[in-house]
Amino acid sequence: MNIRKNKILLSIVIIFFCSSLMNAQELYVGVNYHPHDDKNIEKIKTDIGLMKAAGFNVVRMGHLAWDSYEPSEGKFDFEWFDDVMDMMNEAGIKVILDIAIRPAPIWLHYKYPSISIIDENGNVLYPNHRYMEDIGDPMYQKYALRFTDAMTKHYANHPALLAFGIDNESGDGRISYSETARQRFIAWLKNKYSSIDILNKAWATQRWSRRINQWDEIGFPPGINSNDVPEKMLDFRLFVSDEINQLLFKVLDVVNTNAPKALTNTNAWYFSSLKYFDYAPIAYSGKMTRQGEGFYSGNSLTTNWGVMNTAFGVSRIQFESTNPFWCNEFTTMAAVPNSIRKSAYASLMYGNQMVCGWTWQSMWAGEEQYLIGMLDWDGVPNRKYDEYKQIAAEFKKIEKFFPYQLKAEVGLAFSFPSQIASNSFPEKHENQLQACWDLFYWRNMDARIVEISRSSLNYKLLFIPGIAVMDDTTATKIRDFVKNGGTVVMTSNSAIVGTNGQVFATTRPGMLSDVFGIWLGSYEETETMNEISRKSYRGRRLEFNYKGRAVNAESARFDIIDLKGAEVLGRITSLDKDYPIMTSNKFGKGRAIYVGLPAISNVLNPLLDELINELGIKKGPDVPSSVMARQIDKNHFLYLNISGQPKEVQIKDKSRSILYEKDYNGNFTIAPYEPEFIEIE
């Protein structure tokens, strides 16, 4: 009986131990590695030895290298790479293996010319640069999925595999204006509109004699940044976005079929100006189990805009996913000493789990041969190798407390159609979104970027920064959010057009005017209105007065607001008369606040401070200015001094520095550009 009890007890212990191991947290530090540049096995062994000596536990390989694995049609060559994977496993280094479906090999372009990009002028572009394939082309997709199938079957069970990378920088690359793409666009429109009459109405083809009588008359809109034919442009960009997402989902399905236990990851630069697409369907699907980006914060140590912009990139890719984030590319270049380490600690505050340097070797050839990696061109490690080595050693000390789980009580709304529609406005939607995000960066507070129609909106406060395109689902969710007790702040250029890209003929903000208790008329141009400024202002300058407190702001335009139940919180007081510009309306159990200006920090800061207190939103850690900080859990705090001056953090409790292994009795000082991670006793 005792033997049986002991066996049961031992089994419980083993299960608990295994469970603990499975749930153990880990930070990854490593590098992007390109063994296809030099398949010299001795060189690869030397490289891996240096990686292991630096404490690296991850590499990312395979990206941009389709023809290294399929040098000619149907002739797959994995043998050389098997050795690399085996050596990584022996060294204890995990691998993100990118499925390099872009760029397509030259042999595929030659076999199927329809794959190549045709520009707006009808010129065939030779694939000299990367990402020069029409990803919607059926023959391209056939071969891309075949390659995906072969690679994932081959490496699905390799012990070194950490994740499969799903494409790279999917928003980058040219859009093709080929005849085959036009036919696909027509098919997409038929599916959406079903009849020519419906299409003509949606595109307002009565304007400028553009009526379409048969489907084959449909052509492409002008270049992607043009404001011409806005309705057609919106549809065209939605079509391009759908094709990108359809391909990514097909690749994900192949991976999940062949390697159901593998994680999936991508460098999701969806907001590239070349082929900006809607990443929300992927982000909310749960199929990309590790969202990722290239964290390129620039070379400077003393400035912080690069860190802010790249951290904003993390937020706009992660959306509401609670999975860890992976910065699967991280700067090396000519970064000032300690600036990479500074960026690495900043990224941890946004849920990042990985710092993977781009790149290992300063490359010997190609477009990036002048970029500087961790090894110089002669293969000798440089100071960036040492900095990544330091990051790896320090992350080992703190990794059991990470990755950080955001505790956001504020949502910041993003809308891809609104980004496209905002080409017509002085302020792009994404710029308004970032201005709102910045408010919380400076306060050391978490905020989530959300796509309203897909979100449960489990927040106390919701910002709607220039959501120009308003649909029924989004409007209903905003209405219910406020009615049930939520507070929403909407800025100008919101709820202007419907899903067809046409301005609402009804009262604006479209479908929500009663919620906000206002009617919006036209707008005024600030620069011309300043001709009659009472304060002799010029240009775009305005004086904004919030409850008796006046601040200066700048805006190209401001809305004319007609009150229909809302109260005035703030006015423009520098023009010929006072103009109500910030209003608040009680609706149901909540409040709807409208700001007739784009998101501007000077205008929003006093309002936000009041809302944080009124709504009981948890504030960030109390720290001096120029210190980034997060409370990781009940007893642990991460700090980063992003200034050139020592900063004293005031605390009453005794604490211990886990990073530097020393004790503090009350206040402590953080050196310039240095991190600190403490445990409160």
C-alpha cells in the first residue's frame, strides 16, 4: 500500500514539475543568421560557438531565401540546412525558421510572367529588388504553398524548431496593376456588389461622367496615395488587403496542418507606405501565436523618438493579443554604445519577449552589404556583439518575471478603412492614433490598440482618433459601450463617411450624433480664419481654453459644432469669437466627449488627467520625468532612465536590485540611460 502511495505521490510531483517547466517564463536574446550566404561548415561552427558564448538562445533563419531551399523548380535541397539545424540544437539555440515565400525565385518569374509586378503605367518591372511578386497571382500562390508544405513537413518535428515565420514584412513591396490583377479585382467587386447598378451608386459614377455599363469597363484607380476617386480607391485597397490576408491564412493553415505544435511568428510591417494592409484579421484570429516586428529605434542614445515610434509599432501589431510579443529583428547598425540595451529594456514594457539582432555578419554582398552587424566583414566580433552579450546575461537574471502582461484599462481605436480615407485630410488616422498612444507613453500607462468591430471593449475609456469610416457594427458597439457606462473621446475626422467612402448626407458624426449630443456642420481653415484673430495669431496657431485654462495648439482645421444637448468643456478663444470645440454628453450610464480638433497633446492632457481620476484608471508608477516604468507584479518594478541625468526614484520600502544585486533602503538613483529592476521587500 505504501509503495502504491509513494508511486502516486511521485507521479504528482513529476506532473507538477513538468507543468512548472512548461509554464516557465523565458526571455530570448539572439540574432538573425544567414547561413545561405556561406555554407562553409567550419565558418558556421565558429559562428554558433560565438553565439553560444554570448548566451544567445535563439536565431532566426531562412527569410528571403526561397531559392536556397528550392534552387530550381521542384528540386528541394534541405540537406545542407539540416546540418545547421542540428548544430543549433546541439548548442541549445532555438530556431525561428522563416517560410520565405517572398521574394519569389527568378525561375518562378521566368516560368510565369504574370507573377511579376506591372506598375501603374503598364511597365513590367524586373525583380531586381525584393518583394517584386504579385501575391494574388494564382500560380504564385500555388508554388508558395507548395514550398510551405515541403518546408514545414521537413522541419515540423526538429528539436531545434521554436516557431515557423510566416512571410516577412507583408505590407512591403509594390502593388501590381497587371491584367490578371484587374480581373481579380473585378471578381472581388462582383462578389461585393452583385450588380453594376449597385456598384455605380457606391462609386458615385454619375460624377464626372464615369458610369460603368459592364464589368470589364472597370479599371484601376490612380497611384495608391492619390485622393482621386475615393470610393474606388477604398475598394481597391480593401481588395489588395484581402488578397494579402487570404494568402497569409492559407500559409498558416498549411503550417498548422503539418506542424500543429509549432508556434507561428511574423515580422508584421503591415503599415509600410508601399502596400499598407489591414492586419487586424490576422491579429484577432489567434492563428499568429507570436506577433512580431523589427524594432529599429535608430542609432541614437540621447533621443527617444525612435524608441517611442517602435514601441508604438509593437502596440499596433499586437492589438489585444495577450500572447508574448517577439521583436524578431532588432537594430545593430552603427548604434551608439548602450542604445541597443536601452531599447531592449524599453521593449520589455510593451510585452516583448525577444531581442533578436539584425544582423549577425556584416554582409559581403547585396543591397545591405554596408550595414553593420555583430561581426565585422572579416568575421571578428565588434562592440555590438558585446552589447547583445550583456543583454543576454542581464535578461537571464530577470526572465522569470517576464514577458510583461499589459493591464490596460484604455482602448485606442484603429480602423484600416479610415487610414485609407484619411488620405483626404491634413491628419492621417494613424498620426492621430499615435498622438493618443503618446499620452499614455508619457504617463507610463498601458493602453491597447483595438479594432472596435472585433473587440469586446472591456475598457473604462475608449479613444476614437479620426475613425473616418463608420459602419453599423462599429457604431452600435460605440453606442452600447457608452450606454452601459463607458466613456468615449472622439476627435475630428471621425464618423465622416460610410463604408462606401461617401460623406454622410445625414447629421454628423454619422450614426452617433445623438450619442454625442451634437451636430457637426462644416469645418474652418485655421490659417485663413486667423486673419480675424483677436490675438493676432498667424498660421495654424490656436488658443484652446479648457475650464479657464488656456493652452496653445496648432491645427489645420477645426469643426463647427452645434450643441444638441451636450455641454461645452473647452473653446477656441483666439479667433473672432469663441467656438465650442470640446463637448461632453451624458448618454445612458456613460459619457461621450467630442473634440473638434485632431488628437493634440496640449488639448487632451487636462481632459485625460481628469478622466483618469474620475474613472479610477490605475496610474503608472510615480517616477521622475524621463523615466520609463512598469509595475510587473505586486513586488517587482522595471525602470529605465532615458535621460542623460541621474534620476532619483522615491520609494518608502526596502528593496533589492535584481539586476545589480544590491540593496536599497528607501530612495535610489538610476544612472543616465540605465535600467533598474527591483524587488520590494
